[in-house]
Amino acid sequence: FTEDTPPRPPSQGGTFVTHVYREINLDNRIIPIDNIQYRFKHELGKGAYGSVHSAVALPSGRKVAVKVVSLAADPSVLSALAESYLNEVAMSKREQRR
């Protein structure tokens, strides 16, 4: 279904949907994160709960990788997803100090 045609109940041959989301192309978009503007370049990889994009901090030109977590993830795994993300951040910080 689309925004113009709402979902039909099972009695009418449809299914119930708990959430709908639309993927947004981030290529070449400028998005602020923690008061820093980032120009997103391209997707580096994609997993079950989101994607990783290359980006450039403006105006410094520093190249970074940005993880974008999907808000459409199954609610039953959101806690594990948050814990996994925090572990990734901690590992990344340790690597930066080396």
C-alpha cells in the first residue's frame, strides 16, 4: 500500500502493519549532528538495524563514518540494539586513543 491507499484489514485480504517507514537517500545531504554539519557521501554498508555512511565534517573536511540506526527496528530488539551501539561507540573511542 501507499500513502494514497491505506492498508486493508485481514477480512478484506490485507494485513495489519504496525509501522511504515520510507528509506531516505542521504547521499550529498548536509545533516547537523551535535552542532556540527556533516555532508553525507555514500553508503558504506547496511545491516539489519541500519547503515553506515561516509561523511565529511564541515568546514574542517575531516572524513568520518556515521552509523544511521533505523527507527523501524523490531521493538523486541531495541534494548539489545542500544547496548550493541554503545559497545561500538566505546570500541571506537578506544581505537582513536591508540
